[in-house]
Amino acid sequence: PVRPAVPLQVKTRSGTITATEPLKLELADLSMPGTARHRICFSPMPSLDLLGSLHYLIRYPHGCLEQTTSSVFPLVYLKDLGGMLDLQYGRGKPSISNRGAEIDVFIQAGIQRIMSMRTGGGWLSMWPGGRSAWHWGTVYATHFLVEAKKAGIEVPEPVLSDILDVLARKVKDGGQWTRQRYYGQSDALLSAYAVYVLALAGRDDGLEDQISSALEHHDTSHYSSAQTRFLLGAALSALGRQQKARTVLGEELPPPSTERQTNSSLSSPPREAALLLSALLEVDPASAQVAALVERLNGYRVDNRWGNTQENAFALLALGKYARQRSAAGSNYTASLRVAGADAVVLEAGESEVIEGDYSGETIEVSMEGDGLLNWFLVEEGVPLNGVAEQIDQGLAVRRRYLDGAGKEIPDGTVRQGDVVQVELSLQASRTLSNLVITDLLPAGLEVENPRLSPQVKVPAGKKGERKVSGPAQIATAHMDIRDDRVLLYVPSFRGEGVYRYVARAVTMGDFVVPMVSAESMYDPGVYSRNGSGRFIVGDKKGG
């Protein structure tokens, strides 16, 4: 099948239903035929409004160490919430009652991908097969593995033990972490996080003394981070030192941070709020500051989710803990669900229901009798009928050119079947940006032939020999993903101007729409670029 030139769009909505506030959803008919899909979830679970964030994590199209961990970590404790979504854990569409096993399979797949990122020194790298250790990513993934093991999920015990040994040695060495080329460094926060994970894992040999020493002898520049202090407090709580942990956290809520990192420890204001809330719920769940942190964290949410995978994962972990403290007890109602004029579905208090299908142009109505509330969450998917995406540069600029085998630009977008086509992607940024991804969607008539082509390489030009292609320096990539219909380039750090070229071949005759090329910062939603739609024509070998 031919992929639409405009990508699938996903929108979410949510709310609550009571006896005095019924629901009436009128779903528009705005998607191309055959692409529309609706999924409406109804449940008394207070955490249902987190489905937008969980949906984002599961459907996120990239898979570095942090992103892989973030996609599965919340499911360890929100399996009941995950069961409300059709997340393609496996084939078929199991009922909610059977979806737990599907989620377990999905989590195991995440664990196996994490295992593929092991390095020779016991650390984990950012990408499968990588050689460079990512310290923050390693501690974060280890946190997930420790929690998964506690939840009864099968984890490779020898590997987990080896990674914990590495972290323990680093902490005993005083927490001096080697500065990494692309990942930056934050010694205090890394050390505190490692100490916390070791405490959760029961590796308490000397940890309390190390925490006490750090808190008593630090200077303000080294341990001034609120995240660092709260992690050390949570570590003390995990060691059973509740009173000391409360003293470390204090009674006043620290002011929100304004710093956003796109490398190093990936810190941001939402991630900070989530981490502080999670730690406070472990140390002092009855604290008056809990509600203030919940409000602060929710204040960063836009369109039912936070900005990036790290923020969403930590927010789900924290708000999942918070939701479990609230109870739906006392509800006594009967709800009547009517979709597209069909017979009503009746829900009693405590029951959940998921309805899915193409309901474009239809109406969904829910009424209730009795006491309590019913939460609802809607996912709308489809390729828009008006199919126009805005071209925009926000913080960086990406451009694409199609060149022939000799490196000359193809001016009219017309080639012959069988021709070599060089795809040149150029990037510009006035400041240093970290962890970028370039997504180049191919027109349907092209297939990737050589994904790694230097701008200065000699490229075959038909049967007449070779011609040298000149150009600017090549964009350095940390990882590449070649799929049937796209090329994904992951750029660890970039500033200035650069290009990347790869070779495709015109294999299918036709007149095709060229999708846009895009670039974005994976950890700063405000930095992105989209450009380059058009047409691409592949004629027969004789040029007809």
C-alpha cells in the first residue's frame, strides 16, 4: 500500500461524567476514508487522565536507551491503565482482562532491547551496539530493572547484578563521573540517583554514611540541586531512615527550576517537579506540599501530555503513585453508554469499558444515575482530508535536495526508472543543539540503496565511470534507522552547517507526492523544522 503524504494525526480528549454532567461527544468526519479510528475508554480509575501521556510513550517512534526505558517503565505500576489502550503489544485485540499478559510481553521486549545496549565496561550505551557509556541512561534503565524485578517481572539477574556493581564502585569512588563527549555531566545529580537506585536494590553497604557525608560536607555549588537533595532523601527512606529523610527534604517546597537540558541528565522543569513529587510521596505522603507539587507538575502538561519522553515517564511514575492514594470508594451509580444510536451499554460502579472503531460523524452519549463519577478518555486517529502540513523553522532548519548520480540537482523532480538518486539533507543551527533526529520520508517511487554516503565520496554515474562529488562536512550521526519508507538519522550534537547524503534508486514508475523532511530536538519540543513537500515523477527507462 502507498503511504499518505501527510502523517497520521493523533488527538486526545478526556473528562469526567456525573449524574448532573452527562457526556455528549460529536465526532467530526475530517479524515481520509479508511484511516479514521476512535478509541473511547470509560473507567472509575482516577489515573485515567494519564492515558494521553502513556499513549504518547508507547507510540513514540524512536528507541534510544532512555526512550525504550520510558516506554515500559510506567507499565510496571500502571498495567491496569495500559490495559485501556490498544497498544499493539501483540497480535489481535485481547479483552481488557487478557491484556495483562500482552503488556508483560511488551515489557520483556523493552528489557531485551535494553540488554542490546550493553557495553564492555558494564555500562549501557544510548543505542544498540554502541560503545560509549551513557551514565544517566544507565542509572535510569537500572532503576526500571530494579522496580520491574520487585514487581515480579523476569529480569536478567546476572546483568542487573553487574550493572549495580558498576554503580556501587562509582559511588564508593566518590561519585566522580568521567565527562562524556556528547552527554555532558552532572556529578551531584548522577551520584544521588545512583545512590537511590542502589538503596532500592538493597545494596545498602555504607550508603547511609556516604549520604550523610555528602549532606554534611557539600558546598552549595555541588549539592544545591533540589532533585539531588530529594533523591538523597528518598534513598534514606528506602534504607528505613524515615525521620532523617523528612529532615533532608525539609518543609518548604523549593522554587521551580528554569533549566532545560537536552543532553547530560535531561533535566527540565516538568521532570524536576515529577521527581520531587515521587520522592516526597515515598518519604512523607501526608505532606501538605504534595498537592502543591501535583498542581505544579500538571501545570506543565499540554494536550494531555508533557513535552518529551523523560518528562512523561517521570510524571506517570509520580502521578501514578499519587492516584493510588485516592480511592473511588463510595461510588454507587449506573451509567448508560450509547454510541452511534446503537443499543445502550450499561456500566455499574467499578466497571470499565473500551469502545473502538470508526465513528466519524457519529455521536457518543453517556448518562448516569447515582453518586460518584466516571472518567472518560478519547483517542482520535486519522490522516486529515485537507492534507496540508505547515513548513516551519523553529530553532534549526532542515532542507532536502534530490541529485542525480553525478551530484547535479534534479530540477523538475523527474527521473527514469532505475536511475540512481542522491538524497542530500542539510541542517543549519546557530547554537549547539543536542540529541536531534532527522526524519526523511521517501516518495513511494524510491528505495534506499546506500544509506552512508560522504559528501566527498565518488559515486557511480551510470555506466560511464565515476565522478567526484564535493560539498560541506558531513553531519555526524550516533545512530541510523533505515525503514521501508524513511531514513532516520540521530545526531548527538550539532551547530553550524552540515549535510548528509545517501543513495536511493527509482524503482517504481508513477507520479508521487514528496512528504516533508523534518528535524527536531528529542528533548526540547520547541526546537523543530519541517520543509520540502512537492512531487516526484519516475518515468520509464526510455524517459517516457
